[in-house]
Amino acid sequence: RGGKANDSLKRFIQFLKDEGLWDNTAILMASDFGRSLNPNSGGGTDHGWGGNYFLAGGKVNGKKILGDFPSPLSPEHPNWIGR
């Protein structure tokens, strides 16, 4: 599924560039919650720690990750919940 979304986004961005609209466009993807990395007892996943976001656009000063990644993401980390 990710490949389809990536290809669609590439085509949309190219269209915006071809039309001269890319520098006046911002594309925001947001998820309202994350998911746990390991499956629960029913084989699914539970709500995780937070959402995922990305922003793209012709005037976006990108190539940055904002915030802190919990490292190491292991049982030794204070935010580890046991799954």
C-alpha cells in the first residue's frame, strides 16, 4: 500500500510543479494516533504513543526530524510498556 501512496504523491507533486503551483502548495499528512509495535493478545495492535506527520511543499524547509525519538526503544527505556 505504501508504494501506491508514494507513486500517487509523486504524480501529484509533478503535476503541481508542471502547473507552476508547487511553491504555493503545502501537503500535510497527519495520523491522530500511533500503534504499538508488538501485537496484543488478539493479534492486533493497540494505540501507541503518538501520531505520525509529514509536510511537503515547494517552500517547506525540510529534511529535518523534529522532536526526540525514544532511544533505545527497548525494555530499558522508561517509556517501555512491556509489549
